[in-house]
Amino acid sequence: MNWLPNTLLFFAAWLAVFAQTQFAPVAGLLGAPLCIVPALVVYAALTSNIAVMTGLVLFAGMAIDSLSANRVGVSLPPLFVVGFLVHARQHLILRDQVYAQVWLGIGAGWAVPLGTQTLLSMVRPEPISGWPTLWHLVFGAALNGAMCPLCFVLFGRLRDAFDYRPVVESSFRPDRQIKRGRS
């Protein structure tokens, strides 16, 4: 496998974390953060091996935690659990179907913040929660549901452009002659 599509995946995760922190006015206007990292983790879990998916989770999770008020490492377990569960069942998932990608993105966009909120409630006495938290969950799920098919299209085109094409071999050998009839 070529290294460039995986490098571009990590670069996209870095851009997603950067956009999450730098577009604060847009997030303030919408009332929820713009986090598409769960959609990237779903894509990596369905198309890459476990090492690439784990590396993406470590990189993106540590980047999110370093730029937020969370404790370092609190975003890693929810991202890894979602990625591992999707990767473990990737042979059963209809990864080429848009509706499956949308539902996986919605599920990841819902599960990752909910898992992070649960972990934060274990380490802090009272994390901030209420009706805005429900809006954050719904908006994050919808955003990741919309972004997951776009990740598959964008990275599929990048993979087609930069990855090696498989060689199609025929069972027919051109140096052989087929003789028919009786000899």
C-alpha cells in the first residue's frame, strides 16, 4: 500500500482539529462544536488496517485533548472503541452504501461525545450538561452523518489517484496456442 493516502488521512485529521478550534464564531453561532473526527475514524476503520486506525485515534485524540479543557487522554477511549467496533465488523458492514456510511457517521458522532461525557463525569465532580448537551449530541451526529460519505468519496478519489492499481491477470497465456480437433 502506498503511504500517501494514509498521510493525507492524518493531515485531514489535523485539519479537522484545527477547524474545530479556529472556527469558534461559527461554532458559537451554531451552538455546537464542529468535530468531524469520528467520521474520519469510521473511514479509517473501514478502509485501513488496525495500526492506521489506532494511530489516527492516538493522533486526533491527543490533538483534541491538547486544544480543549479536557484532561489529556479522555478522548482516546471513546474514539478507539468506536473505531475498534467498526473495524472488527468491517466484513459485515456495507461500506460502499451511502446510507450505511451515513448511519455509521451518525452513530459515531453520537457515541464519541457521549463516551467522552461519561468519562468526564467519572473524573470531574460535575461536568457541564443539560439541554445544550443534547443539542451538541444531535448536531454532532448530524454533522458526522453528513461528513462520513464525503470522506469516503474524497479519500476514495485520493486513493485511486495515488495508490497502486491491482494488476489484472488473465488465465489465458498469449504464448500458447490452442489446438482443437483430433490430432
